[in-house]
Amino acid sequence: MSKSKKIKEDIKNSIIKVVEDKQYIISTTIVGSFMDSTGLDGISDIDIVIIVEKLTKNIFDEINSSFQRIRSSEIGLDDYDILINNTFGPLKFDTEKNIVFHLMVYDIEGHIQHVEQSPFTCISWENYNPVKGVSLKLVYPALNLQYTDILESRRGLLNYLSDIDKGCITFRKYVFNNDKPEFVKESFELDNKHKLEYSYHITYHLLNNFYKIITREIDSLDKEDLIKFYLTFSLFPTHNVLFFEELYSWKKKGGKPPLKILENTNLFITDFFLFVEKCSAYSKTISFRRHAKTVLNDGTFLGIKRDPPVKLISKKVSNFKYEIGYHSELLRSSQTINYYHTNKSIECSLLNEIDYGLAEGLNINELKLKFPNIISEWEKGEDPKFPEGECQKDVLSRVQSFIDEKLNVNQDSIVITHLVVLRMILFNYLKLDLKNLFKVNIEHLKGFDIISFNGYLSTEISEEIRSKLRRQLSILND
């Protein structure tokens, strides 16, 4: 084992030693550059995300003091100082010979708010395995990244740039009022080096964030692949590529810094968001919706063996004009599509609800009594078939056939289908755990969209529905 690898392992073990006996900690995850780098260049900003059930001043102080007791001699860096950064935001202690533990402590509600407000950061954190407790994805999953996430980040970025222009940057830290944590804003002055650092930070993450949206990838690209990716778009302004290359050359190779850094960063942001808006405007929308409610949506298993009509709806449920409408063979699906504007509709058996077999018409308690084995297999995380029926993977196979062979992603389309089918479509497009999909409940006439642009398919979910899905898939719903 190399010396640097041994030191990193010792640092990791010292973190585990601090958190392992604290019962109030639900999750601890080391994230960011310290984990990604092979050398020791990440030790001046070791990002540690800690989730507790309820954050009080005593708990916060205890966590901080425990990290302060770590000695640099324990990790083979005797002449280094240990520093604690417990702020939120871009504040860095990047001076030489410092080991900086950047402690980001949240309670569950605080983490939920952070996921809702900063999905790009939180979804990247989910890439890392916890060193204690459950994964961040189980606490409250970010779920996906979408066009609205990046468009809504514009105002914050422009405020961020305005701060840099004034020679300062803001960050947040906790104060405790009646033992409840509250954020307060503070600021620190920037030198020219930091202005360049934050301009690079803005451009690099904007480019990677949009890449992650349309490709549905979680890992960031390096500079060369990032530039190649954007050069495939005729809409993307080439001067933005050149500016990013100059920043990268300064950051990574010690090259000459770009001129008019703040002016050019502002121009980069403006042009970048114009590019995103054009991509959105030129995209096609494929909407997946659950059928309207029937009298037999009463808590019993409603599959393909009963075929009730939908309850009457008084008006069109959407004004969007779709070119194609797809529906299943079941009456509740074919009737629902009439409430949408479509130029033509196509019936497809691949969109039928799961076949519940002999469980059709039973409720969950009756299923437990008649077929207890299926319940025990579910509890083991398995995917059993319903007696003389289908399992989730059978439906997934149908869904994938529909997407690959039937769905035209180059036209605005509406797909009216059923709950289990929608779960499998979500599984197909998002990195979800199959055994947790039973938690997902999408209301009637609700659903999500797939955005098709330039051969890429990305997900778009309303904030209301996405928040519900996040909560359904979290440990809060166990």
C-alpha cells in the first residue's frame, strides 16, 4: 500500500471511530474530492455528510468536538493542523499543511430541504457508500435531475456571481434558537485567485449538470469528454467552450488566466441558459399517465381479469395537443385517453396492467391468508409471480418492448397506462431499487414526462409528484 493510500485509509478510519458509537447518527458519508482523488490533494476539504434524527446544539457541539480530538499524528501527518469547517457553501480552508474536516450535519428534515433545493449536489452524494448507517439515497432520494432543476438554478448563480464581483462570497452556518438550528448568512472577502476558482466552479458544474440531465448519468465528465460532448450540439456557443478551456488550462495546468473573468463568466451563464431553453423548446414530450379512477379501485388487486369503466370526468384534463396517444387494451385506459387531445390513438397490449392471476379481486389481508408464500418472498426482497399471474420483471419486459419497438420518441405523445406499468417505466429510466417499487403510488390522471432531445431521453416530474415519490421511497415510509 502506498504512503498516501495508507494516510487516506487512516483518515477514513479516524472518521469511522468518531461516528460509530453515536446512536443518534443515522447516516455518515464521506463525499467529494477526498474520495475521488488518488493522492492527498483532497485532504484540505474532506466533505463529510452526517444525518441525525433531530439536531440540537448539544449534538452539534458533540460531533464537532469529537472531530477536534483527532490528532494528525494518528494519521501519519504529524506536522499538519486539524481544522473543522462546519459551514455550508463555498467556504474553503485551502492553505498548506491543513487537514480540514468539512462537517455538513443535517437532521432528517434539514436533509429533505437540501435535496429539494439542491438536487445536483445531493444526487452526486448518493454515489458514495456510507461509512456508518444507511445510504443517503435511502434517507431521502434525489431521484432524478431535470430541465427545471437547472433553469431554476439561474437566479442563484447570478447572485453568486454578483457577490464575486463585489469581492466577497456568502456562506451559511448554524445558530441555535431555543435549541433549534437556523441558518444565518455570513461573507468573506475574495482575492483574485478565488474569483478565478469560483468562475471555474460555475462553468464546470453547469456543463456537467446539463450533461447529467439529458444523459441520466450520475458521474461527471472530465474536461476533454465534456468539451467533446458539447461540440456535438450545433446550438451550443463555441466561445463558451473556448472560455471553459482557458479556465481549465489555468486551473489544472498553471496557464495564463482568462481576461475579463467576471464579464466572461456572466456571458457564459447567459449564453448557457439560452442554450438550455432552446434545447427545451426543440424537445418532444412523452407523457405517461395513470388512467382515471374506477369503482373497482377500492383497495383490491385490479389487473386484467376485471375491466370496469372509468368514473365520468367533466372536462379535458390537459390542453396539450399530442400527436399520438397510446393506451392499453383495458377499458379504463382506452376511455381515459379520450380526455386528452390526440391526433390518433394506438392500442397496445404491452401497456396492460400486471396480471394478478388468482389474486385478482383480493385485498392485501386476503392475499396473506390465501397465498402466504408470496408475502414471505416479498419480505426477502424477491420478485415472485402472482399465482397463475405475472411478477414485476414480466411487466418490465413488456415495458421495455413497448419503449424499444412501439413508442415514437420523435413525436409529442401521451401514454395512458396502469400503476405497476408506471412503476416499471420509472425503473427503466431512473436508477431505482426493484424491491422498493411497491412503495410508489401514483394517483389517477397523474404521472411524469420523458423529454426527447437530440437522441437523449430525460425525465421531467412535477415538483409535487417528485416530492411524494421521494418520500415514498425513503426510510420515512418504512
